[in-house]
Amino acid sequence: MTYSIVARDPQTGELGVAVQSHYFQVGPVVPWAASGVGAIATQSMVNVSYGPVGLEMLRNGFTAEQALKALTGGDAMPEVRQAAIVDATGRVAAHTGAKCIPAAGHRTGDGYSCQANLMERDTVWDAMSQAFEQTKGSLAERLMVALEAAEAEGGDIRGKQSAAMLVVRGTTTGKSWEDRIVDLRVEDHPEPLPELRRLLTIRRAYDADAEADQLDEKGDHAGARAKRVEAQRLAPDNVELKFWAGIAIAEAGDLDGGADLIAEAVRADPRWAPTLLERLVAVDRMSPQLARNLESRLRAVSK
């Protein structure tokens, strides 16, 4: 009782799954992905084992089609299952059982598959496919647009409740926690897709902030500042990003610019300073002189 998409980005090799359903906590059930291995969606009268078992088959050299045939062949009730797999090379396989509740079906394309069951209309998976193919940008953005197209086409006949997105790197780092590029879940919400879109935007803001830290470490302070501006544009109300961006900007030599951002955080919650500045000094995360300069500048701004 779900619509989903699995896909591989041909430029980056990233693998991803995105899903929406009138079901509590769809995230732990439908989407499965492993860096350098593949991505799987398992739904309808869901057999959750299709996810982890299917990924293990892909790790052992099965193609997407071989893995799906093995999964459905070993299932006592394949006629009520719906599943799709994309492997690390972009090969795709999909299955919609004959007894999935209508409207149910799937549409595969180059490196992706869209599938849905219990939809209001049988045009949902084609709408997802068209949106995915016509959208430019990151894999996460294209997955998001495909979900939004499904909902615009009528979506789940029962309504909406939860959503999730999982995107992993094309090549594993050997550290699974670093391979997850996007791992977002909306467990229970009256508007799960707008909420997933909001979370994805915040994720992008934090990614931009992380890139800024890396650029600062390399001495590219101008590039780092541009990334922090991007993070602020994406998440203008995020106090956490404001505070730490202010610290970084002040440390890079722009005391006034940094203090202005910190002041915005303090106006939202006065606990950000001066107490936190003093604690940063105590653990050698900030020089005492910079902390004094910032406190002086913050007092001036607050007058």
C-alpha cells in the first residue's frame, strides 16, 4: 500500500530509495540500500526479508534480475508482493504480483524503477517515471520529485502517513556510517512529503556547512564562507548553523560578521553565549582572546 522508487545515479554511482505510504514508520520496512551493492524497495503485503536478503545476494554477485527471481521463487506468496531492485551497475528488476491490490504496477527505465500499489489511479508509476527522467540535479532531488509527482497524480487511495529516503555512495568507504549520504524518515505526519522535503533541505544545509569546515581546514576561507552563506540560505531559521558559522567566520578574521551571526542565535536563546563561549575556551576549542572579543562585540550589538 505504497509508492516508491529505486534508482542509481549514472554520474556519481549513488544508489537510492524513496517511499511514501499510508503506513506508520514505512522507513524501517520498505527502503534498503548498501553502498557499492544496490538498492531495494519491498512493499505491498510486504516481505521485509527481500531487503536484507536481496542485498546479500547482490553482494555475492547476483544481478538485480537474478536476485529478484530468487526472492520471489523462494516466497510462498509472491503474488501479493511488490518489489524492485537496482544493482551497482544500474541493472533493474521489478515485480508486481498478480494479487497486489489495484491500482498496482511498475515502470522501469534506465537505472531506475517506480512501483506502486493501492493507488487512486493507475497512472501513478508513469507520472513518477516521467518526473524522474525530466528532473536534473542530485539523485536525492530526483527521488523527491518522483514522490511528489506520485502524490500529485492521486497517490495512495487511503491517504498519506509516512515517508523515507535513503541514498548511499556508489563506492563504499568501508565505513557504512559514512556511506549514507541521505537517511531521512518521516514516521507519522499529516503531510509526509512536504515534511520530507523540509528535512532534505536541512540535510543539504548541514552538508554545505560540513563542506565549509573542510575548506577552512584547507585554508580556503573565502570558499568556506560561501558555503556557510549557502547553508544559511537553505536553513535561515536554524540557530545551530548560525552559531557555529559565526564562530568559524570570527576565527577566520571577520569578528563583526561572526558576532552578528552569534547574536542572532543568542536572540533566539540566550544560553548560546557567553556561557557556551566560555566552555569552548575551557576545552581549547576557542582562544580566550577571541572569546573576549566576541563577548565585547555581542554586548555592543545587544545595546
